[in-house]
Amino acid sequence: MLKIICPECMSDDIAYTATLENGDNFTETFLCNECDEDFSEGRIYFEEIA
């Protein structure tokens, strides 16, 4: 299993939102609750958990 982590502070306290637009298209937003970094447009980092 994988969890998303913030690329700035490495926190796993992430707010995720998916907004439906025009039928089947949607926009994803990733916002860190620790450092307020919005990394929706950049790379997404994952950490493997057991």
C-alpha cells in the first residue's frame, strides 16, 4: 500500500480534492496540512507502508 507525502516537508497529512469538470474530466488538488504546500501541478511523492 502507498501513501502520498509532501515533497517539501515529507508529511503524510495531505488534503486531497477531486473536482469534476465537464462530464468525465476532473482536477485533482493535493495540499499539505503541515506546511500549506500545494503540489497539485508538480510531482507526487509516495511512501510504501506495510
